[in-house]
Amino acid sequence: MTTATGDVEAILRHTVTCHTRDDLVAKLKRGAPLRVKLGVDPSSPDLHLGHAVQLRYLRRLQRMGHRPVLIIGEATAMVGDPTGKNTTRPVLSREQVEQNAATYLAQAGLILDLDEVEIVRNSAWFDRMTFMDAIRMGTSTTVARMLERDTFDERYKAGTPIGIHEFFYPLMQGHDSVEVRADVEIGGTDQTFNLLVGRDLMRAAGQDPQVCITLPIIVGLDGVQKMSKSLGNSIGLTDPPRDVFGKTMSLPDAAMGDYFRLLTDLADAEIEALLAGSPRDAKATLAERITAWLHGEAAGREAAAEFDRIFRDKGLPDEIPESELPADLVEPDGAWIVRVMQHLGLASSGGEARRLLKGGGVRVDDRKVDDENHRLPRGSTTLLQVGRRRFHRIRVP
């Protein structure tokens, strides 16, 4: 480990806030590796680049000699983090959470060396808690303190219901920090309130309060909303190379800086040089870097070459999936394109299929189709293209 001052600058590179810098300096001066906590709730089975920002940061601190502590929030996932939500989240079952946790760890292993990470499940202590233990945990804060949180304050003023169990979520996350004696907890900027509750609970338990470090939240492919699979604006860690490359190429130019800084290992000077040049070339470099990071250098080069062949040279992908439409989707006048797109997974719903059609994003045999009532003829084999990257050859019986 380097000097405390040197470590502080390296630790805080590309972060947003630190509560507090003085506390961080004091902890580093002790000379022992910091216990750096990241809590993750397995509320869904798939990870995307938004999750990767925090995992990559944790990996960076691991390489500096600090100790990552990964909390698998089985108990907190069943409660549901109210962060940014204007309605009460549904409570997940234990079975759902455990299934998601298995997938989460497998995908987190693409970024972290899990053999060198302390992995703990917060069900280990919350399952042991009695009802009176939970009541005692609730005495550590007040309703007024909870209403300092933007999410709760806005819902309370709007008359939107707030479940009592939602107030317990920040307390549970804070109690995790007490259990693992965290020196540092990291999270997105939307987690600031929860992280600070952890400081309060550690202080109340007679522990040295954790340092809270927040990281930027990257926008999704729409350039506006936080990356989210449910919003359809995400790039998944296990997406195929061509999809990772193509989706990255569809990013708004304004988002490239954060993606370069948070999802590649390029130096700041290199990033600034790329951003000062051709936006198309900069985005191609970004797309190849991210694809290579997730799938290997060869896959990055191949995805870049295929993208150029399709969109610069007007060619087609080397491999286009083919399938025959089930007979029950074929009507006397052919197969309705909206149902075909849903069946093939090219649209998540009929509404999305109609929006894609009206927006000019659907082509049939290289001809734009914007009529939502369009039918694919019986006995035909058709090349269906949705957006720039998704192709499917469909046989209609």
C-alpha cells in the first residue's frame, strides 16, 4: 500500500462524494487494508453495465490491497429497496431471491475475483432476529429522519402510500455494515441516504462509522433514464458480443465520457483525446473496448468488423437465426407481424412492437414496414430486421 494521501486520491478517482474524506485519511493511516462493503440485492437475475460500475470500482480497490466485502442481500431483496420508487415494491419470495442470487454471483464473477472476495448473505443475521430485535432496531431512528429521504418525502406529500416495511430497508442495509464492521461502503448516488444510515447505526453500536463513497449512475441507451432492464435501455453483461457492440454504438454522444471513465481502463488523457476527435470513431473504440472486456479481444475485433460490414458496407451478419413459426400463430391471411415480433423476442409486448413499427424501425426483406396490421404471407420465408442489429429469418408454414 502507498501513502495515505496517495491512496485517497486513487480511491476517490471518478467518484462523486465521500462522507468524509478526513475519516478516510484516518482509516488509511492505520496501515491495515480497508474492509470495503458493497451490498447487492438479488432482486433480478441479470446484471448490466450499470451494476458493473460498482463492481469494477470494487475490483480496483481490491487491486490496491483492500478487502472487498460483498453482501448478498437475500433479506433486503425480499423487502425491496424503495430508492427512486413512487410505489411500494412487491415483496419477493425466498425462492425467487435464491434463484436470482445464484445468477448474480455467476455474473459478478465476470468482473470480480470471487476467490478473493468475502461473500456474506445478510439472511445469516436477519433470519436469527426475533420480532423484538426488529423493534429495537426500529428505535434507532425516527419517522422525521426517514422523511428526509427524497423518495419518502415526495410520496408523503403526494399522499402516496408508504409501507412501514419500507422504512426498515435503510435500517437493514445499515445493520449489514454493523455486522461486517465495514470501513467503507460504496453505492450509487441514489444510495446516499442508505449509506449514511449505516454510519448512524455503526456509531450507535460503538463502532467507528464507515466512510460512504458514492459513484456516478450511468444512463441507459436512451441517454436519459438510469440503465434498467425493465426500461429496455440496458446492455447486459452476458449479451452476445454483437449486441454489446451494437448497443454501445447506439448511445447518445453525450454519454460517452462517463462510459469511458467508468467502464474502461483508459487514462483520462486518452479519453479526452478520443472525445475531442470524431464521435463515430470514439464510439467505435468504446464499443470495442467494452465488448473485449466482457468477451475477449478477439470477440471485440470480430464484433467491430461485423458492425462495419452491416452498417458501413450494407452487408448482413454472418449468422442469422432461423426458425419456423408455430402453426397456431398463422391465420388464413398470414402471420400478424406484431405477434411474430413478440414470439421471436424482438419486442417485449404488443405495444412495443407497434411503437417500433410506427417509428420506422422494422424492415421485412429490406423494405420498411410501418403498418401494424401487416401480415407475413403463408408459405413464405422472410428476413425480419428490427432496429439496426437484430435479424431473424422466419418461415411461415
